[in-house]
Amino acid sequence: MAQVSAAVVQVQTSLAIAGASGRMGRMLFECAANDSQVSLVAALDAPGSKALGVSARLFGGNADVFVSDDPKSLERGDVMIDFTRPEGTLAYVDACVETGAGMVIGTTGFDAAGKAKIAAASRLIPIVLSPNFSVGVNTVFRLLELAARSLDSSYDVEILEMHHRMKVDAPSGTAIKLGEVIAAAQGTRLEDRAVFSREGHTGERERGTIGFATLRGGDVVGDHTVMFAGAGERIEISHKSASRVAYATGAIRAAKFIASKQNGLYDMFDVLNFR
């Protein structure tokens, strides 16, 4: 009796990478080149960039795609991954709405208006928005939910983060998200509890606040530690990144997640099926 073998059909995700010449862009090219389920269809950089017109192969890509500053060549079903600056990302949002392409947004530092614009766009196109695409960091978010529910207000919460000297926003988007996760797990809002700076005669620490400390220096990719300090004990939950590869592989995983979706605003908990 003849055996019939079923061929495994791989669905290809058409990928556009923004910030092509940047550190994260290069890592995305490298990871995409090693993923047989994605194909590079566009490489984008800011107007005036010296990378415009250069082959993506020079940045680690595996396709003869040339860097452009025009995202309007994208098509519905394509997915753009963007880890740039808020002003650049919001311009890309307009282009993706116009073309129907989806977006994976790892940019941080949006103000309320920027977040509202992304939310409005998600009614028309699929968007994954997250301050951190690392599977490890998102697992830390889940661990913090448990810790925050288990530890009462007698435990003071402090969040310490350190990044490379080139990072332009502080605290990091990941640090803010850590605080939001803790506050939500305890039935509160971060904006009612956050303390972002301490200087001079501050008085005693106010119970229930969530403190943030920011360090910048060198080439640190990203270190985050949350401390729950109680009477006679301290619980610390930390994540340290030695490479951007975890962010890139997580972002590509998110791109594959939304490739077939029509619209909606998602985060990494949706991608990882944590809900």
C-alpha cells in the first residue's frame, strides 16, 4: 500500500523593516534572514539617510531590496516592524493605514495623542504595540502580576532600569510597563502612584508609591529590576538583555501573528497566548 506524505505548507509573511540602518534594524534583517516563514519586501529609513538606495544585504538582509524613504509601496497583508522614534512611527502609521499594511510597533516614548492615534489606526489595520518584544520580559510581566497580588502595601515597590547612552527617553517604556502591570494587579493606576525623581529633602517614602530610577551609560542593551522591599526581606525580579536578538525574534513572531488579521490593537500577551 502506497504511503501518501502530506506536505507542510509554510505561510509566508511579507515583511517591511523600518529604521534599516539602525542597530535594531540590522538585527531584524539578520533574524528575518534566518526565518523561512518571512520574506523581506521593503526596507525603510528616514528621509536624508545615507542608507537610501543601498541594498538591504549590506545590513544583513537576504533579499535584493533597496532602502527607501517611501512606505507607500507596501500592500495589504504586508507587515511593517518599526523600532524608530515616535514622530517617525506616527508618520508610518498614516502610510500603513493608507496601504492597509499591518504594524508591529516597538517604539517607545509616545505621548497621549500619539497613543490615541495608534489606537484609532488599529480600527482599520492590525497593530501589535509593545514596549518590549522579548519573550523573557513578557514572562516577567506575568510573574509581576502574581507578586503584586501576593504582596500587600507594606512592601515598597522600586523599579531600576539601565540602558545605553544613546537612549533618548526615560524611564524606558519597559520600566513604565512594569509599573503599569504592578499597579493594575493591585487595582490601581500607575499615574496615581509613580514617583519618577527624588532630590533634596524628600521626607519619608510615601506608602503605596512606585519609585523609578534611571541609569544611562555605555552600550547596555537593557537591564530592568523590580524590588518589593518589606520588613526583613526584599524580593527582586530582574531581566537583563545581552543582545537585541530577543527583541527582534519576538517582533518577527508578532508580525507573523497579525499577518492574517484585518484590524485590532494587540500586545505580546496576545502573541504569546498569555490571555
